Amino acid sequence: MRKLYIPVLLLMLGCGTSQKSDQEIFSEQQREVLDPIQEIDLVEEMPELEKTLREQGLVELEGFIPGIKVELKYSTTDNFFGQDVYGDLTKAFLQPEVAEQLKKAQQMLQTQYPDYTLLVYDGVRPASVQQILWDNLDKPDSLKPLYVADPKIGSLHNFGVAVDLTIFDTKADSTLDMGTSYDFFGYQAYPDREEQMLAEAKITNLQIANREILRSVMTSNGFTGIGSEWWHFNAYSRKEAGEKFEIIK
């Protein structure tokens, strides 16, 4: 009886050392390729322009102001020039003091209207970008200052103390109706012409009321608007900006 167990045992050992399946061989080959596992760097490289702005001490708004939205229009072709002049840059920056003022404006807006948030279209605009806009504007040099500041002088955007923005309704998932789009050059966009445009039925009372919400939270926190663009606000005058800051390169 003892001898009968030997062939059975040998048979069992033989089954244990049978040839590997194709799947097992493939799996081993995969392990050879992947072992040791190489660490993959998934961190995206920061755009050069963003590095430059950070090195000059500017504050990135979305990381600093809870809930604020950013849609850099000059990083798209949806602007007056129809050109993307910011390239890989998609974040908005301002001087630290100005970012703090904007943070307070955002807090005031959300206290009064919890479904609303500020949506920034443009913040600091480096002098190099200002030069591109100036050079590519299809207007005589004598008329260009009506549309864009001369890079030799600089605009308040170039100092990082001006911001272009609107209000976004998170419940409706859309911006408030301000009567015109951003970068609209016409009287309908002029705060100084609102009464006239209302009388001519070019804008409505609701659109003016929406602008008033934006103006109220901005001016209550140290910003001033301008007469020709409902979306533009300055934290300092040209003289003050020149005394406090350098033009951003």
C-alpha cells in the first residue's frame, strides 16, 4: 500500500511545476519593466510669466480670496484685441495691499448677496504685455491712448493697482447682466452716460442696478471707478501708484 502513494505524490509535484501560463509570463514581464517603480513627476511647470509676477511680490487672487473667480480675458481671444497675449498665464495678480482691499470687497458682496461672487477679468498687466497691445492696436498712434495706455507712461494695470471685474451669480451659473460685455467701447458701457443710455433705451434699470452692486462693494473698500468702463476700478491714483510702486515688468 505504501508504494501506491509515491506516484500520486510525484504527480502532484509535477503539477506544481508545470509550465507558466501566457498570462503569468506577461505579468512577470510587466513587473520587470516597472520594477523598480519610477516616480512620475505630475507637477505642472509654472508659466514663466507667473514666476515673474510672484518674484515681484504680487499676490495671486484665487489663492488669497476665498470664493473669488478668475477668467483672464487677455489669456483668451475674447477681448477687444481678439488676441491671447498672456499665453499660459491663467491666474490674476495684484499688489498685496490691493488684493487685501479686494478681499474685503468680496466679503462684503457675499455678506449682502450670498449667491454672488466677484469674477476678475484682469489684474496686473506687465509692461511687456502693454507693449504688445500698443503695437498691435490697429489705430493711428494719436488715437491709441483712447483704447490702451502708452507703455512709455504705463497704466494703473501695469502697477498692479487696477482690476477689471464683474459679478457672477453662482446660483444662476452666469454673470449679472451689466448691459454690455467686457471691453465694449461705446456709451452703453460708460457709467457717466447711464442716464442718457437709459433714456435712449440702450440699457435698462436692472442693468444699472447690477452695476450699482459692483460699484458699491468696490468703492466702499477704497476703489474708484472710471467714467468709461463699468468693469474697471483703481485702488490708487496715477500719482500715488508711481510713488508707491514700480511698473511690473
